[in-house]
Amino acid sequence: MRSSAGIGTLADPVRQELYLFVSAQPGPVSRDQAAEAIGIARHKAKFHLDRLESEGLLEAVYARLTGRTGLGAGRSSKLYRRAAREFAVSLRHALAEAQRELVCHMNHALITGLVESVAPPQVEARWEPGDNRCCVSLAMEGQTGGRSG
């Protein structure tokens, strides 16, 4: 589980659009595919995709797109896919202890708003109170259990 700091990268509208596009695809996508899909130059897509990768929101894989193999087949292309990562948010102070229900409702509202603005449509924030953990979890629609937010 990693810190939620990388999610701030999605405040940039171009990065958010690229992230949403890549996340919605059934398989890894190339820089050219991503650039064309959202209507930006390839070099701009490369910059933002690499930033999303460095923040841990996307993962890169390499594959030859030409179908050729062996010597002279060319260089493998860098492809991007949504990273399988968890976010951790911690709120440990007197307010959280004294006003647990209030803080849990605030967390749920915050994370629901964040999910609705930057996550793929299949992700939902769920109210799941528990001992010694956040009361909100993230899950794919139809999935039982979730990842604590």
C-alpha cells in the first residue's frame, strides 16, 4: 500500500484524461493510441504518461507492435496500463478518536468525490466501518470487499 500523494498528479486535466482513457482500455495502450484518443501531440502524451507511471498510477510493459520477431524486428514499444495499487489515507488525531462517526462521514464524502472525478466509472467508494482502519473502502462495481481508502 502506498501513500495517496501520487493521486495529486491527476489534478492536471490532460493527465486525468489520459489516465481515464488508459484505465478504460482492456489492454495496454501505446503513446500514439493515447495521444490520438484525447487529441494531443505524441510528445505531450509521452511526458504525461511517463509522469503517471513515475507516480505509480500507470504501469509500463514493453512489446513489439509490428508482429515481427528476431533480428531486425525493431525496438519494443512502451505500453501503458492502469497500475494495480492501493491508496492509504491516515487521519490520526483527537478529532478522529472523539468524533469517529463525523470523521468517517467526512472521509466517505471526500473519497466519493475523488472517485467520481478521477477514477474509472467502475470504481466505487463504499461505507464499511471497521476497527482500527478507515471506514471507507474502494472496490470495483460488483466486487465484494474493497481496499481501504
